Amino acid sequence: MKITFPSEDEEPFTDSHQQGMVETDQIQYANAENGNLIWSGGGIASWVAGTNTFTWAADIKITAMTTGARFAVIPAGAILLEDGEVAFFVMPRLLITDQSLTLIKSNRVFNVSARLNNLRLFVVRVGDKLFFGNGGSLLDGQVGPIFGGGLGGGGGGSISTIQSPLGTIGVVNPNGPTTDLEATFAGSGGNFGVANSSARSDHSHAGVTHTHEPQLKIEPGAGVTSLNLNADALIGAKTLIWAEIFRNGIRQSEGDDLTINLGLKTASLLFTTLATDRFLINRITT
């Protein structure tokens, strides 16, 4: 830990002793901060073990509860990791402005220019799995938010059971009725399809008479940056007043993952789709 201490019979020893106490205090302070680091951002992340490539779409922000709204930032990007390799960074202390971080790649967390307590793990590869410094993980082929994704924030490699929000506008109704979409998504045989749900018209929430349209499923393939929310041509000239989009089972956040244009009935993606991506879209019209 590079702690200074007086040598045997050193006189005067006060300066060396004081310097050692200051360094010990800095180490203890840093370790206290390390236990309260908050990770956020990162957008949609993906991991492909076959190409050794981990990619994240947006800046990852790390802060400690002792510094207020100031962030150490890992810029959006990608990193190649062989089995057993780690990526880590030097965590700055007493942040007064945001500070960009540089990732260091090695087979262990160690740097001769920094104390060990300031070296923080970003990600380590073990076999075909990735483990992150915030406790998250990714399996080979999984795609999703790792940092701040809600309910644990883990990514998902495929659609699991999704429930349609047939209650209040914008709120999933836990008491149903709901539709299990898992069995009807895969094998749709085309670029898009309609899940086993039907439009529910002529009812009102909060004084707004509207229709819950059939759920739209889209499998756009790789390299796509926008979605047509009327790909099934079922809402036509109707006015789209609300939409929510799930990617591989993860609800997408507007502003962080995509931008929805209700007037044009489109969604601009803030990432480029992968060949395995599947989208489920809920829509409400008047």
C-alpha cells in the first residue's frame, strides 16, 4: 500500500510518522468510498465471446456518495477480453468536476503508479462470462443494460414472458388481463408480426377514450437504427398517443435508448441492432 514509516532509529521521526498517518487516512477514506460507488449509464451492452468483444453504447458514470453529483466517466466504446483478462481503472477521489477514465487491461488488477485501494475492477472475463465491478454479469450473446437497468439491471439474450399493459395508460396492470407472448414471438416467419392480442377500443382511463392496439413484434435484423411503429399497417391514420418498446425483454428508456416520434409513428434507436434483436411494441391510439 506504499505507506511511509520511520526507519529504525530515525531522528527526527515526526515527519515520516505524520506522512504515514496521512497516507493511512487516505487509504481508509478511499476504501469507505469504494463501498458506496454508484454505477449508471452505459446504455445497451452486448457480449460476444466468439469475437472476445464487449460493447457498451453510452458513457458509464461512476460516483461515490461522498462527492455529490460528480462522475468518473468511462466513455462509450468496446473492449476485447481474452479468458482471464480484466479491465480496471484508477478511481479519482474528491471529485469536483466530471473526470474521464482510462481503462487498463491486464491479467490482474495491479498498477505500480497507484495504490491498490484506488484500483477498481470494471470487468473480468471468466470462461464465456463477464463479471462487472457493480455485481452485474453477462452471458455469451446477451444484450441489455448492465448499469441502472432496473430490477438488477442484467441483460437478457432472448425474449422471456412479457405482459401487456392492459390497465392504466403507461402502467402495467399486475391484476391482468395479460397476454403471454413467449410462445408467439419466435418463428413468426417475417420481419414483423402481431402477437396474440387484440385491440381494446372504446374505453377510457383518466378521461381519455382510446384503443390499446395489438402488440407489434419486429425482428429487424442487424444494422437497423429505426423502427416503424406501424409496420403491421394496423393503426393507419389513427393518432398514436403512447408507445413502449421492449428489446430482448428489456423495456427501452426514451432518451437513453431511443427517441419515439408519435406523430410519424417511428422510433429512432440510439444504437445499431444486432441480428438476434427482437422488439415488442405496445401502442395506444385515439
